[in-house]
Amino acid sequence: MRHINKYYALFFLFILVGYYAQGQNNPNQQRSIIIDSIFSKALNEQRQFFVQFPQDYDEKSDKKYPVAIILDGEFLLPTVNNFQGYYSGGFTPEMILVGISNLKNRTRDLTTSTITENYGMPYNRENGEASNFIKFIEDEFIPHIEKIYPVTNYRTLIGHSYGGLFTIYTFLYHLNLFSNYIAIDPSLDWDNQKLVKASQDIIANENYEGKSLFMSLNGQLHMQKPEITIDNVMQDDSDFTSFPRSNIMLKNILEENEGNGLNFIWKFYPRDLHGTIQFPSIMDGLISIFQWFQMENTQKFNSFETSTEELQAIIKNRADKLYKNFGYQVPPYPEDLLIVLGDMSTDMKKNKKARMFYEFAVEYYPLSARAHTSMAEYYENNNDFESALEYAQKAFSIDSNNYLKKKIERLKGY
């Protein structure tokens, strides 16, 4: 990347930053889904689940990822994965996706109270054991995932329909188990809106600082009367509108308590049905709850006029923002981006700026031979052979390759 003119460098930098802002993965080159299972004492059964690693996952690395736990994993995990293939890296963080199978005992596990009658008809299916299913997730499933797979304690729960009902139940009664909740068209009409009615006092007295909830509603508000719209559905008291009215009731309760710190996003999809709303809800939900993660100030990196000090502040502010939201340190930018920015600054004789980018690469990727090699090359180009040797030796201790071996021998000769 040496000896390129500044216009080409600017163009390439613009493309590179845009690339990371739009997601690093090729959606056509996703990793295979791992099928695993766990025996649950709480459920007294073997429960299958599915695991999807990010494209940049390296089993030799000690890197850990946030985790998204997806109910009805057979169906929803591929959709979440497709979204991540396009948007992760710049709009959402790379995550390990874990889909729990709910093919068996779905109604039993995901519904939140026991009923024997539903809309005036006998209801004989086993139901109402969400409290036992959350016990499985909290006491058995999450500890198992954290033991076997490289995940952090930053978690997102995603569920649709009864899975959405269970997501709201978890949000209300087990808030600290997840950071984010995506409830897609939740079946909040269950048991005469019992969960919605119970939510009034819970929401009014809870602190939701640092928590996010995305909730969606499909456009089929009444199966027989197309004249029922989002504007008048709350005036209809028939069973046909119980589903959307329950959703809107909870939305109103949450909005009445907007000072509680919750990042709440609600979206109505007038053109979607209960069976089609999953895809747009996953896309909008993940983008919404991770709005704080999205890259900012890319135009500053694209401008030669931006000072080293301003760029330094931007990088540090992003690192602070990610730490505040994740609760642990996360590199603010990919290593490749920091090093390429350093290389371009070197080519354009911006030594102070180049050094800053290389130093950030070393700071945020301390176990990277490449970052230390870049630092060694910077010092060698500036005739500080002692510092160059120090960084080359550090790089060699991480990756003892022939290139670094020869570089160290050459630097010792100065």
C-alpha cells in the first residue's frame, strides 16, 4: 500500500470505512450451524439447540462475543443469521447466535399462566409453565452455553408469538437475565391479557436503565372487518381485536413510564401478517436496540483536515461508549481498519497520525503480532531502531515467523 497518491488513498479509505459500517461478512459465506443438546432437570427432557458463530470466529482466539438467544430456533435463527450477515460489524456487534428448539412442548413452555378455556372454547393442550422454562434457561441453559461457547454475559432474547409472550414475561419478571428483549408480535391476549394487566405495577416501579425492549405488531387487526385500523382498533371490544389491543395496551403502559430509563421501541407493520412479521421485526429490532453501537464520524476519518487530536478523541469516546453499554472493554474499531489507517497516514507523510493509529492497534489488540509489527515498521521508518527492535521482538514472541526473525536480525545490526 505504499506510494499511492492521496486521491486514491482517500477513495480507498472511504470504501473501507463504508465496508465496516455496512457489515464485514459476506452473507453467502456463513459458517455452518452446530446442532447441540442439553438434558434439563427442570424440564426432565433432552432439549436441542443450535449455535451459529460469527464469520470472524477463530477457535484459537480467546475472543468472546455477545450472545443472542432465539426461541423457536429452527425457524428464527436462520433469519437472524441472514440479517447479521449484512449488518453486523457496523450496525450490530458480531454475536454468537443460539437458537433453542421449541418444536416439542412449545405451548407448555412459552405460555405464562394456565388456562382451561380460550375464547369460550375448552383448551386441553398442556400450557402455562413459562416459570419452569425460565428456570431451565437461567439455571441450566445459560451456564451451559457460557461454559462451552465463548460468550459474554451481554445477552439478547428474541421471540415471536408465544415466544414473544415469553420474552415479555422474562422482561417483566427476570429483567436482569438479558440486556435486550425483542418481542415479535407477542401473544399478549393469553389468559385474558393477564400478563399485560400485571405489568402495570411492575413497570411503574422498576428501573430499566441500560435495558432495551423492541416490540412489534402485525397489520391484521381484525380478521373480518378491514375497516378496523390502528386508529380505531382500541374502540372495538370484540374477541377479534383482543390480540392487537393487548399489544397496544402494553405499549401505552410502557410509554406512560418513559422516565424509567428503558430504551423502548414499538413498531406497527400494516402490510405484514403474524406469519410474515418476523423478518422486518428482526431487522428493525436489532438495528434499534444497537443504535449506540453504530459507527459514527466516518466523515472525519475520510477528511485529511481532521487533526490527530480530534481523531484520537473520537476513538477514545467510542471505546468509552462501548464499555458503558457492554459493561466490559471492547475494541472500538477493527484491527484491520486501524492498521490500514496508519499505513495510509504513513504514505501521506502524516507521521503523528500514523503513530496514533498504530498505538491504538497495539492498545486494543495487545496479543496481535500484526499490530506490533506495524509499530516496529513505523519506528524503523523513522530511524528509531531501538524502539523498532522492541516491537519486533514483541511481535516475534506472539508469532515466531521468518519475516520477523530476519527483521530482528537486521535491526540488531543498526
